[in-house]
Amino acid sequence: MMRSYGSALVGAALVAAAPGSAGAQGAAGSVALENDYVRVSRDAAPCAAAVHGQCEDRVILAMGDIELWAAGAVRQMKYGEVAVFNAGQSYQPLAGGKYFEVAIKPNHPPVRSPAELIPPPKNLLVFEGREFFIYEEKLEVGDTRARHSHSQRVEIRLNQGPQLVQQIWRDGQVVQQHPPIVNWREPVIHEVKNVGDMALRNFILEFLPEPRQGSR
């Protein structure tokens, strides 16, 4: 059973017939990120209708005020709010809103994780399921997140502007990053400092680590 945190940020919908909307179709150029694990679509929801083996676990991230038809009613969502849908649950973003649809690909390759699992502090957990969890990554100006680790994950930037300095522990290299809005991140152990002029705020969908060999 999936668990959710923060009722203002996360919701689930039951199967419902939605009114017609252009937002349900995958418009040309709408794919912001795609690999063997996920497809992230911008302002389009090609996986709004639940299809076994194709459109199962999905997430809508509002990038402005949007209306989402689900469970026979219209739900109002604001910037940064999240709605999570399981296999068999359908929905429909109504036309005109700004959002991302993150669709987890069924039967994706095994999840890759770092050798050492160190939880990152100072983040806001939004949702935890059987295969992935969602949190809002937060880091104030001048603040440092101590050494921690991540498995493979999707990052969507909610605040634009903060500059980060990262200490990559596997080789001791310090790098400065100016990432785009939507990013795919590979496993890492690192330390992060916000040296910008605004708070870091990111949507993160991170895959849960695969069970270790010999673990129970």
C-alpha cells in the first residue's frame, strides 16, 4: 500500500471518465525527458488514461494554477503541488494549464543506487510508495546539506536561479552546476551548498533502492 504525506501537496484519484481536452494528447515537442525509466511530458498528459503495461504509476506536478479532472470532479492545483496516480487510475488535466506529467515506465531496468545509503536532511517528504518516493528538495541561501546519497531520480526545478557547489565524494571533485529545469540524476554521494541568492526548491522523484543481496 502506498503512503502519502502532506495533503496539500499530494492526492490520488479513482478511475473517472474525463471531459475532452487537448491536454490529454502528447503534443509534438512536449517530451522534456525520456529514458528507460521515465517519460516526463511538459503541458501534455499522454498517460492520463490508465493503460496496463504502458501507463501505470504517474505523477502530475503543477507549474501554475491548473485544473485536474479526477474521480468525477475538478480539482484545483497550485504551483508546486503534486497529484499521484496508481495503475488503473485515470485523470485529465484541463486545457491551458502549465504542468509536468511524470510517467514511470513499467518493467524498467533495475534501479541503480550508491554503495552507501545516507538519507539527505532538510527535505520535505511528500509521498512514499512501493517503488519511488517524492520530496521537495529545500536548501536556504548559504546553507549546506551534509554528505548524503541518492539513487536514480528525476529533478524538476521549482525555483530558478540558485547556484550550487557540489562535493562529489567518489573523486573529491568540486563542480558548479547550472542545470536545466528537468534533469535525470544518476546515483551519487555528495555534499551540496547553495551559494546563490535564492532558496533552492526542487521537485524530486527518487526511486527506492533495490533490495541488497542477502538482505531481508
